[in-house]
Amino acid sequence: MKSQGIETIRPDAADRIPQPPRRFMARIAIPVAILLATAGLLAFVGWDAVRPRTGVRATAVAIRSIEAGPSAVARENEVLVQAPGWIEADPFSVYVPALTEGIVSEILVLEGDRVEQGQAVARLVPDDAEIAHRRTKAVVEQRQGALEAAIAAHRAAKVEIEELVDLDRRVAVMAAKEAQLEADLAGYPSRITGLRARIDELKDELARKSKLVEEGAVAAGPVERMRIRLRSIDAEIEGVEAERDAVTAKLAAARAEHAASLRNRELLVHETLELENAKAAMRVAEAELDRAIADRDAAGLALDRCTVRSAVDGVVIERLTSPGSTIQFGNGQHGAHVVHLYDPAMLQVRADIPLAEAARVGVGQPAEIVVDLLPDVVFKGRVTRFVHRADVSKNTVEAKVHVIDPSPLLKPDMLARVRILAPGEDDESAARRTVDRVFAPADAIDDAGRIWIVADRRGREGIADRRVVEVGDRMFEGWVEIRSGLRAGDMVILEDGVGEGDAIRIEDSGLEADA
């Protein structure tokens, strides 16, 4: 059978292809209905944004801390608030850090081990620290030797300068001695001249009298004595000349010694400089020794810190590193921490108190604590403090409840349930305790105890909502205590003329409160 090509198909063949029946609902009605529903939904949702809003004056409720005795809160031992919580260390757990960087060699404790203050919990590889310590010790010995040499040089320079200090006196003595010798030497010529004159006189007299002796006019005895006196004077002249020569030699020696003293005095300046240099060198050697000792002590401290020791007593919660790990400062939150400790005798519960009930809880209030591990045991506790930041995601504020006489079985991060109790009448801390209370403008509350607030608030816009409140006894400056019905953060509408569900816009705050 010969097949037909597409060009052989008759033009009216398409008219004979079966078509689905045309349905009005599927093709027109349903799409139109979807469009109308979408438009209605958009109009409903957008109406809140475009509808007119009434401008009102509003103010936030005030929170005031007031003194509240037991009767102002509840009956003794009445459960005021129940809240979940977790066991944790009181006031906080302790991380034992390594005080130097390095490679962990061994961990000496395990989870649950009890650790005492000063006990070694880990060791780092000490090789580098030991080498550095030995090197610094050698430098200290070297600097010690250099200091001893500088001290010896200073001592020698000091002795030498002390010997030269007496030079001024010696110079003066030599000058006086030289002057004396010069004066003595100056007297010898006149003495010799006088003696020679006497010799000439005696020779002349001897010549004249010798002739008289020959003539027999004069006796020979006096003439002979004159010859003897002449020889004596000659000998005296020779002695004076010899003495003169000796004084001349002494003068030359004195002059030489005087000149040497002058030269030594000139050298005193150089010796003084040498002494000062020796002093400076000694001070430099002392400073270098001190620095070397400090380096040695630092190296010894680094070596000692290769043994990580606990600063407190406690029990190991967890190990934060392992052998072979690197201790590096700044490497994350626990980059230098080795173990995590806590004191099992000091525990507290981190309790999440609902914000709506937080005003009923104060520091010092008693509490009861139950943990799942010991469901039949009720531990006594006491509220010690509040964390000054609320958790907006859980609408709670965190309170710390100290566990009195905790069991050794209690561990950090165990789930607990806390019951905050009313303080007893004899509780002195309760008598002095302060609690936070909500206050609202008294004029905004009608005779039926109702008040208008801004609900679903987005910025300065919201919806008017009427609340029933319980009014307390305390008032201040036109504000009244609200025991229930309002909470912190609520905005109170200060004027009439609004209805339930009306869209409003906060235009002004007519009152201010001292929180």
C-alpha cells in the first residue's frame, strides 16, 4: 500500500480531527474567580495601610522599683513564678589557659577529674623553650664576666688617678727645691771671690814680710803662720767650689724632677678621661647583665609555662584540646584554652522568667529547684541577680538562682525547673527587697477599670484595644499602680473618642513618667 506524503493530505483533513468539548467554567469562570479573589485579598490586606487613621496622644507605661515586703507580693512560700532553666557554675565556670604558645604534648586530666589549684593539667613540647633558656643562661654568664672585667678596669683607673692626684703638691715642692738650690748656687761666686781676695791679700803681705825676715827686721814665726793660712784658704776655696758643683748637680736633678712632675700633671687629664670611660663601661656592662638576667627569667618563665597549671580548684567539664594540637593566641574563642572547670559546690540555675511575670521576682527571693535526674529531690535556692537584657525571641528575662547545698550529682547544662516563692515574713532581705511595678496614667482608666492601649503597634501606628486592668494602691504624680492587665512596653491612649479596632496613629505623648 502506497503511503501518502504530507503534500497529499487533503486541505479539509484538519476539520475532521477530534477536538475536546468547549467548557465555559474551565476557560472563563474559574480564572475570573481567581482574579476576583486575589483582588479581594489584596484589598483586604492593603486596607489596613490605606484606611484613614485617627491621631491620638499616647504614652508608654512606667516601670518603677518599689520596696515590697512579703505581704505586698504574696503569702509566704506561695509559688509566684515557675520557669525552666539550666544548671551552670556560680558565678561562672573557669577556662584554664596555656600562658604560652606551642604544641600540646600531653593532657593530664579527663572529664570528671577533680583538679586542685596549681595542679598540672597539660604539658606543651618544651624543646624550644629549653634551648632558649640555656642560651639566655650562657649570655648571663658572658655578661657577668664582662661586668667583672669592667669593674677591674675601673678599679685600676681609680688607683692610677689617686696616685696622680698628689701631683700638684709634688710640683710645688719641686719648684721650691729648685728655687732654694738656685739661691744657694747664686751665693757661691761671692764666697769664692772673697776667699780669692783674702789669698791675694795674704800673698802680698807674705811677700813684703818675707823680705823683712831676710833682713832680720821681722821674726820668721808670723810669716810662717801666714803661709799656713794661705794654704788653708786655698783648700777652703777648693771645698767651696766642690760644694758649688754638688749644688749645681742637685739643681739639675731638681729641675728634671720638676719638669717630670709638670708632664705628669698634664697627663692627669688623660687619666681622668680613662677613669670616666671605665665608669661608663662598667655601667654599660651592668645594664647588659640586667637585660640578660631579664631575658633568662623570661625564658625560664616560658619554660615553666610549658606545664599548664590550674589557677583554681574544680572539676573538669570538658577538654578543649588534645595532644598534637597547636596552642595559638587569638585563634578563636578557645584557641589558648586547655580544659573547662567548674566548682560542684557552687552551682546556679539560669532561669528564663517570662517578662509578664518578671515584676513579681526580686533579688533575694527564695526558690525551689527540681532536676530531671532527681525528680523527688527539691533543692533550695535564692535569686541572686538578673541579666540586664531581655530575650525578645522568647519574651523572657534571665535570672540567676543560686542552688543552696547542691548534690554532687548535679552537672552543668542539666535541665531544671525553678519555682520562685514569696519571701517569708521573717526574711530580712525580703523586707528590703525591691520589685518592679507597672504604672499607668490614672486619668486613662475608666470607672469600670478599663483602659485603651495601642495594640499591633508598628512604629507610630497601631490598633485601638481595650484592656481590663487591676489597679493597685500606690500612686505618684497622677500615675497609678497596675497589678495586672498591662506589661512593660505597652502604650496607653490618653484620650476618648476611639473604638475597638480603630486604626490609630500616635501623634504626641501627653505625659512623661520617671521609670
